Amino acid sequence: QASGPPPRPKTPEILRALQGQPHRVLYEFIPETAEELQVLPGNIVFVLKKEKDNWATVMFNGKKGIVPCNFLEPVELQNKLYIQEETPLEGEIPEPPSSTIPEKPRRPAPVYHPQEAEAAITSPRVLKVHYKYTVALQVKPGLSYPELLDLVCKKLELQPEHTQLRYKPAESEALVTLSTGNLEAAWSKSKDHCLTVWCDMTEGEGFLLDNKPEESLQEATPEETGPTQVVAQYSYEATQPEDLEFQAGDVILVLSKVNEDWLEGQCNGKIGIFPSAFVQQ
């Protein structure tokens, strides 16, 4: 060890501290985090830099840390600085100003909206798609139109580029093509976070396009005028996410007829499809 350099003297550190701007501490500051520095009224600190968020990086007693800018005021210093650490100059410490202590600035906390997250948890969105049969998909809020279309196409095994989704706005009887522009509006007007759309092929089945909306609309009309209620004769256990599960004796609200063998209905707050043979009409 003899050949190693001798321990570095403290002087450069003091000189380096003096390079900062001298400031007097106006109020007592009690640190709440490891990087904050405790200071008392009348202490002299050297400000190395001031941040935009109202925190100043300072040197005090050879320690470096942060204190709020509004706790400090600039001062002109004489040589007595050098002995500040050794002999506290009791008589020269000014009385703290009588004004109230300013609010301590806080580092900005990450913005988090618990109510939005809660809404997302408590009210998942349900998309009901009428195609050759009806499916119900649970979708995350905030999904864009291309993502929604992709989800539907995967479920129905269709190609997104040849598929379009249409919905029926509350104020109109005609189907309107769903797009990025009107998707959020459609969701905001949907009842109980449940949006019903009709799925059409735009290529390869062009002849279907002409009569499909009318067909779908006629199918949907009874649903609009007055849904019927049926009683379950047997219990039905859901095997797919879009199935409606119920027990024998449950009353089911029929929303639409999918085909000869399947109905779409609502029971116990859930919407799905079920075999018509399981209920008494």
C-alpha cells in the first residue's frame, strides 16, 4: 500500500462546494426521501443547479442533496464561510421570516386514474355480432376499429379486408358502416356496454350484400318491438364463451332468432345463444 497515492485532502471538495451559488435557508426542511437534504433556517448552502420542477441540487456540510428552491434565498458571502461548519454563529443567525412556510414542491407523481381502471374492470364491453349465426365477444375498452374487426374475423374465420361491420344507431333504422370515426360514438350510445353489429362480406358474396341488411333488419324488428320470454325446460351448460348458461325453470328473455335450432337471449344479466329445444316457448 505504501506505493499507493496518499489519501486525497478535503480541500478540493470544499472549494468545489464553493463553486455553487451561495443561498441562505429560510425555513426548516425535513427530508422525506433519501435524496433530500435536511437544512435549518440560517444555514448557508451552495446551489449547484436548479431543476424546472422547483427542486435545487445543493451542497451542505460536504453532503449533496435536493431542497425546494422556494426555501432558499441568494446571499453574498465573506470569508466567514470557511468556519461556518466549526463554530455555529448563534448570534448571527437571522430570525426566520414570519411569513408562512411555502408548500413543499413534490416530484410529479405518475398520473393514474383508478376510476377508469375500475370502470374497465367492472364493465367489460360485449360485442354481439350477427353473421350466419350470432356470437358474443368480450372486448377491452379502448380497442381500435382495426383491432375489433380483427377479433371478429378471427372468431368467424373471415378475412378482415373482405369484411365490414355495421351497426344501427339509436336514431335510425338503417344500418351504418362502423369505422374508426364512429366506433367510440357507437359504444357510448350502446346499452349496458353491449353493442350489436351486423357482419357483411364485401367481396365474393356481393349478392348477399343487397338483401342481407333487410333480412337482418326484419330479424331484428321483433327484437325491437317486444322481446318474448321463455322458460327453460332443461338446464343448459355453456361450452363456448358465446353460449348462455341457465338452469331448468329460469326465465329467459329472447332477443333474436339465430336460426331454426338456436336463439339468442338474456338470462341472469348475461347475453348469449342457446338451443331452442331446451326451452318451452
